[in-house]
Amino acid sequence: MSRKNQTLGEFIIENQASFKYTSGELSRLINSIRLAAKVVNHEVNKAGLVDIIGAAGETNIQGEDQQKLDVYANDKFIQTLTNRNIVCGIASEEEDDFITINSQDENNNNKYVVLIDPLDGSSNIDVNVSVGTIFSVYRRVTPVGTPVQLEDFLQKGNQQVAAGYVVYGTSTMLVYTTGHGVNGFTLNPAIGTFYLSHPNMTFPTDGKIYSVNEGNYIHFPQGIKDYIKYCQMEEGDRPYTSRYIGSLVSDFHRNMIKGGIYLYPKSSKTSNGKLRLLYECNPMAFLAEQAQGKASDGFTRILDIEPTELHQRVPFICGSKNMVEKAEEFMRLAT
């Protein structure tokens, strides 16, 4: 029986029977992410004291300016996952293409690929606002022992075996699922150990918070505009409160705890939306559904979308079930 103040390692061992693949593999995967997260957390907390903030002078595959800490986090997660000899491939939001990992095991039996957004919301670093890491894990579909292929990464979100995020804020938390609920672990920085602090996390069915960049309102589809006006209407338990941090991890985390909806729709400026299906939307959708929430592109379940490219973007609506369904209703009515 899981209990508060269990360490992350103890929790994995106690719940290993619920993971349908071998427990040692899961343990090594999560431990790799845990280790990298602690290293990145240390650097995040030093931002401003050392030359780690600001732009690195390069752009990523998305055409966005890379922050120095983006590059550092990307390198640390790739290095840690590679050295633990558990994954056969990694895809990162910061890399143009996927990375093939040559196993140190002569039989090359690694079965997992990891997709990662190493530092979500990194533009907030310079102003001391929470950022995070998002990760998604799949079993490879090509034969074990052969080099990993693009099709190993282009899997529907409903095939994920694990997903989670790390939020680097007033405290550092690792939140993850393997398909049996969502649990959150808080880092005790004094001893470098994650402890179970938020067991069995769930979205309230309804909420009173909506999270959207209203500065882009004029560019949104009519259905989203109508839903925002609904949220602002003085009727019943409305108007809702508007809260938008600009870091998906932070906005999602708050809404899961308090109840709310996050919207990043397509717009006249971004016809396919801005968030990446594989690095952001799929893992967050898996977490949302495991926490009794819902995730949609406005019409279709996120986890059922067939990926066609590594850096594919989609509209994203996620959060408390009733709120997402109401937003979908407005989208349907506007078509």
C-alpha cells in the first residue's frame, strides 16, 4: 500500500506488479529521469548566479531561440538516459532528428524510446518563474537488436507505457504515471531524495480556472472565443478565474490540483496550434486521463491522433473533464 513519505525508489518497487513489463526496466527508466532532473534542478536554482540564463545564440528545430538552460537540460537528459543503458532511442524537442542509442549490451536488447521536452517554459527562467521537463516513454515497435527507426517514435499516445513531468518551482516535483493513476513526488533538496507527497492525484470534475493566452484572442477560432466569453459570463459559479503562467507544466499542475482547463488552440497565426503532439500533448494527455481529466484538440481525443512527423503540432485543450467537454461543445457549435 503506497503511503506518503515513501521514497520514489520504494514506491516503484512496491508497485512493480502493476507494470506489465519487467520491473527492473521501469525502475532504471524512472531513475534515469530522476537523476537528470536533480542535476537540472540544481542548475535552475543557480540561474542568475552563473552564466546559465539568457539566449544561447541558436534556434531549435521549432525556430525558437534556445535558452542556455534549454541546451544544458537537453544535454543532461540525453547523457543520463544514454549512460543508464535502458533506451534504444531518444527524441527531443531541441533536436532536429531522433538519436539512436548504441547499447553497451552486446545483445542490444533495449526496448524503450523516450521523447522529451527538456525545459518547457524556459523563457520564464530569466524572470524567476516555474519551468519544467516533460517526458514520454514507448516500447519500440521495430525488432529488438536493430537500430531504432522513426516509426518507433511516431506512435499514438495511447501506446505510451509511462509519462510524466518535473516542475522546478517553489519545490521540485516529479509527477508520473504508468497507466495506473498519477502520483507526485517532492524533492527533499537536503538529501536529494524524492518523497511521495501527492498520492493518487486527480483532476476535480469541474473547476473555476481557465488558462489561455488571451492576448491572442483575436486570432482564435470562433468556438474558443465563445468558450472564453462563457468563462467570463456572470452566471451561476461564473465568471471563472483566469490564470496563465506560460509554462505548460506549471499551468497543468495547478489545474490538476485546483480544477481548471488549459487551452492552446490553433489560430490564424498558427494554423496547427503551437504545442508539439509527441513532446507535450501526448504525455500531458496520458497524465490527464489517468487523473480522471480529459485532453482533446477540440474535436478528437489527443491520445488517438496518428502522428505523421516528429515535431508535429496540434491544438490542445486539457483539464477537468466537464470543462473540456464544454469547450468541445462550443467548438462543435461553431463549425
